[in-house]
Amino acid sequence: MIQLFHLFKNFGPNVALQDINLRIRKGDFVFVTGPSGAGKTTLMRLMFGAEKPTSGNILINGINLNRIRRQKLDLLRRKVGFVFQDFKLLTGRTIFENVALALEVAGERPSYIRKKAHLALRSVGLAKREQSYPLQLSGGEQQRVAIARAIVNDPLVLLADEPTGNLDPELTKDIMLLFRTIHMKGTTVVVATHSRNLLEETAQKQIILNRGRLVGNK
Amino acid sequence: MKLRLIPYFVKQAFQNVRKNRLVHIVGISTMIISLLIFGTFLLLFYNLDNWIHGWGNSFSMSIYLQEEMDPGTKKELLELIRNFPGAKIEKIISKEQAYKDLLRALGKDAIVLKGLPRNPLPASIEVVFEPVNGERPDPWPIKAKLETFRGVQEVQYSEEWLNRFKGLMKVFRLTGFIIGGLLSLGVLFIVTNTIKLTLYSREEEIAIMKLVGATDWFVKIPFLIEGTFQGMVSGFISLLVLYSGYALLSAKKAEILGLAILDFVFVPAPYFLTIFLVSAGLGLVGGFIALGRFFKI
């Protein structure tokens, strides 16, 4: 599903990632872990096509992100859901509208959008709060909205960068449970986290980064 | 592009306008003023050009007669004039009538004529030459022929001042182009900046739209509609104001002067349609410029 070959990423003189080679299979649930500054976010952004590698190749579902045209990348993003640590919700829109946005940009029919957005919100337990605005929700609920938006298109891959970074342990458990449910439905899930507690509680595959290098793959 | 997305784009564009209404009000007002300046200039130019064109096509000639012209010769002269293609005798002014006209024209200053021993003004014939089959008759051979006729003192026609006027119109037209060009640039600048402001106000939203898979065009189209809308509204309102101003002024002119010497007409449909379309087009181009500079997502 995701393949990285000799991936390097520099930001000016700073080396963010060095010679990363890895393969994430379809249906995997993988944690990308390591201390702060290890390159987790950079790796996630590269896999999402938000950054271009300095050298090396990234293949998502067989498509080389280096060779893909801008417009095709936009289309690919509809098949790769991304959950951000800071949620990235539009505060001026209801949570229903936030989730519907991912379908609107794909040019879906209004009736389909209504149905799918409702289902996505129901799957994260927020069906009754569709007309609320993000700032009326707790942090955990906002992250659920972000997850609903990421999965509403039935993505092949779900990437989540520190999705529980701003949440307390109880809410973290809820969110992780949600990811497992999504994974059970067949979606490849990649979660970046530096939380040791989270990793200790799981038996999932881990990709360990340190100072931009891949130091472990277990 | 999916056609069913058009209502979505239009809705987004109007939401943008509503959210940034102050910016749009300022932008549209400035555009209206610019278009009004240009429209007023065009209206004046069009009417001046019309008048000059009209005068140029149907020129008039004044034939001054010597005192001793006998009625038989005068009859012959009138016959000769009538035989010129397009010629129409407007008025035959006797010496006495010319004197009376001058007295009336001088008003209080007419006293200067009272001391004269005799009426110095010649009798004259006013002739208007209308175009024949759309062609303007050549005044020079007519003038030459009339001047050689016995008993004709002098022949005058409006060619010289008309030529001077035509020269002035060329300058006027050039000025129009320059003003039009500068105002178009101004309008473009206003639209570009209005759209840029709405783009900045939605920067976060656009970034999120891109993150969830929006294509560039999906994001751009509402802004292009917004620019075009701004241009259309400005064009429409400026034409409405221009027409109201024209109607008001032309009514006042008739009231004050009592008679309309010249027909003051509104710019014809192709002209105001052009103003409207150019305004809308400038809005669209402004949108493109703003997006081109902004879109580095």
C-alpha cells in the first residue's frame, strides 16, 4: 500500500529524514514513533504529498508521488485521509458541514453527501451533534469530527499525526478505539505518536525513527 | 467540471461576497466611480462625434449677394443652386432682414448700428447640402461655381472650423483611450485587491479544502465568479447612474433653454453593453490575477 525507497528530506541545511526504506501493507495498522524531532511529522506529510522529498520515492497504492501531476495528487488525497493533531476544523461551519466538505470537494451529489456525512458522524458517535460548531465541542469530540472527515470518503489509507497529542488518557483511549474500528473495516491506518503509554498498550507494528533515521521496525 | 457543481460554486461565491460585504461595497463603489468617469467621457464623446458627423455630412453654405443683383439674375442663381445635388435652400435673407437679425442679436449693444449712414449688410441665401445616397457632396466645386456667378459677393461654408473640430475630436478620442486604459487598469487593480482580501480571509478554509482533496479549480471558480459578479454589479449600477444623470440633465436643459439646439442622446446599446461586458471581463481578469498570485498551496 505504502512504499518508501531511499527517502531523504532536507529543510535547508537541516536533515529531517535520511535514507528511509519501508513498506506498509494493505490493511496494516502501524505506529510511527520516536522522540520529538525524530521526523515523524515530516514522514507523514511526505506520505500525504504535502511535502516533496529531497530524493527518493514514495509509492501510494502503486502511484509514485514524485511523478504525479498536481491535479492527480488532489484526487489521490481523496483516497488518503489525514487526521491532524490540531484537528484543522473550520470553526465557522457546523461539524456536519466540516465533514461534508471532504465530499463536496469531490463533487458528490447533495443527497449522497447528506447520507455519507451523517453515517461518518454516527460512526464516531456524534450523530446527535451535527449542527454544533467545533468550538462548542470538547477536544476529544473535535478530534472525532476530524476523524469522521478523514474517513467519510472511504479512504484506502488513514494517516494520523499525533491525533491524541492534545487529549487526556481517557479521550486517547476512545480515539484509539475508533482507529481500531476503522482498521477492522479494512482501512490501512498509520498513526504517528511519541506517547509511550499508547505504544505500551498496543501490539501493533511500530516504525521507530530517531534523528531522521529509521532505527527500528517491529 | 461537473455541471451540477455550478450552483455550489455560485453559492460559495455569494457567501464570499456576504462574508466580506464591506470590502465588496468599497470595491464596487470605487469601480462604479471609475466606470462613471469613463461613461461620462464616452457619452460626451459620442454626442460631440455625432454632432460633428452630422454637420460634416450635411454642410451649410452662406451665399452673400451684391447689392445691385436684379430679380432675374437672382432667380437664375436660385435655379442654379437647386440643381446642385442634395441642395436645399433654407432661407433667403434680405438686407433688411439681416439688419433686423443683427439688431436682435446685439441686444443692448445694437446702438452701435444706429449711427451708420446705411445698412452695410448684404442679402444672403442659406443653403444646406444633404448627403446624396449616403455620400457627402464635395463643397469645393460648388463654392467655386457659385463664386464665379455674377452678382455673388462671397461664399462661405463651415469646412474650416469643421476641420478644426475634427482635429479636436482626434485629440479627444486619444484622451478617451488614455483615460479608458488608465481607468481599466485602476478597475483591475481594485478587483484584484478585493479578491485578494477575500482570499486572505478564507486562507485557512482554502488550505483545509486542499488537504481534503479539492482541486485548484474547485477552489478558484467561486473567486472568479465573485470577481465577475463584482464587475457586473459595478457595470450595471454605473450605467444606471449614468443614464439617470443623462435623463436629469437633458430634461433640465430643455427646461432652462426652452429649446433643444442639439440632440443630446444616450450612448447606444452596443456601447453600454460593451461597458457592461468590459466591466464584467475586468472583474474576471482581476480574479485570475489575484488567484495567480495567491495560489501556491
